[in-house]
Amino acid sequence: MRIATTVFLTDRTVSPTRLAHHLEERGFAALYLPEHTHIPISRVTPAPTGGELPERYGRTLDPFVGLAQAAAVTERLRLGTGVTLVAQHDPIGLAKQVATLDHLSGGRLTLGIGYGWNVEEAADHGVSWPTRRDRVRDHMALMRALWAPDPTAHEGPYGSVQASHAHPKPVQPPRELTPGRPLYGPRTLIGGAAGPKLFAAIADHADGWLPIGGGGLTETLPVLRAAWEDAGRDPKTLRVVPYAVQPNPGKLAHYADLGIEEVVLQLPSAREAEILRVLDDFAQYL
């Protein structure tokens, strides 16, 4: 099982370059970074973990800038977003960022995407909350039109693009969604809580699932696999990557029994010395 990590990197934590160096030196598989552009102080949306929202949410570094720094000082460490809030981006610009990072890193990017939880943050980006899932699907379709090998147009309810020259292309080769329907771009995993809407979206336009916290997979994985196969997807191609996990040996053994090949462990949002102590503890799982 590949052991990856995620962390809220901020202006007060270890730097992306230092962390990436330590991860690759120790043999960790990947670094995933979350995204929040800002956190409005007049919040109505409750914190996803309950209680007061930790300060790190409003201090988070841009994941693409952070991952680009990590890519520049490593050769093997995979890079991931956990998650990109696709509805809050201009999809043409986001397609360029994603393709450039995958190109410059030699195809090491995993694009974790999600719908978000902070209504106020999304509203500042002009996102009407009930439309966010449809927006993500449409934005991803537009981005994949730009990633296609030949100029391809996209006309959708939330974005359009003419057939265009758009380079660089992502390094990772296309996969087959269903016969005759290629999936362009880097490996894409959708984060979120188990449910029929999420599983339908994963089966429709992604490579798999980032289950936050990694709980309840014994019950939910069969449901996702059924939705995947009902959509005509090859069961061997589904990827499930438990995300932001607090590890213990029994939990990781359970994931292995479920056929999971990668898990993302949660690091503290901290300075270098504390991060190194946690990495030394996590080394037992490598």
C-alpha cells in the first residue's frame, strides 16, 4: 500500500519545498494539498468538523503554487489536490494550471476535486450553492475538451470554449470511460461523503473516490462498485483513496483487505520540527 500525506500548508508552517524533500527522502508516496481561497468572517456555514473553524482554513497556501514548488525539488513524489474547488474557478484557466503542473512534474499529478462546504466562500465566487455539482461536471467537461489531443469545442450551461490550441497537454494518457468515450487529463478523484449523487458523479466522469476520513468503507464500497459497473465502467479501474486518515495498524490492514492501494495520512499544520516528529512516527506504515 502506498502511503501518502496531506497537510494544511500555511504562511506559518513548514514550506512546501522542505516538506517535499523530507517526504521523498523518507519514501512517502505523495503530498496532497487542500484549497480555500478565503474564509469570510461573517460565516453561517458550520465547520465540517464541528466547533470553531481552525485558523488554518483561512491561511491555506494556494495548492497549485505549493505543489509546483514541491515538484521542483523532487523526482518521484506524487502530487495531489485534496480537493480543488472546481466550481470556484474559471475552467479555462484551471485547465491550464492543471496541465502545466502535470507537464512540469512529468505526469505526477492526481487531481482531487470536490464541491466544497463553505456556502459563503462559494458565493463570493459567484456560485449559486444548488448549482455546484452541475457546475463541477460542466467545468470538468470543458477542461477535458482543452486537454483533448485535437482542438475540441465545448458548449455547456456554465462555460463554453471554442475549438482551440491549448498546450501543454497533461502527460498522463487518456483512459477509457466506456467504449469510445476517452477520459483526458490527470487521474481525477472526487472527494465527499458517500451517497447516490456522489457515486453517480464518480462513475460518470472520474477515476475514483477520495473518502474523507476513510470511515465506513466496508458498507459504502460495494455501493460505489455497483454504481461504477452499472455505468459500464471496468471494475478493475476504480480507485479508492482514503483521505486525511488518522492511522493505526489495524485500520491500514483493513484497507488492504478491501483492496485499497493508497491511503493519505493527515499531517498537522505545523512547523518543520513537529512535522518531522510525526513523519518519523508514520514511517512504521511504509
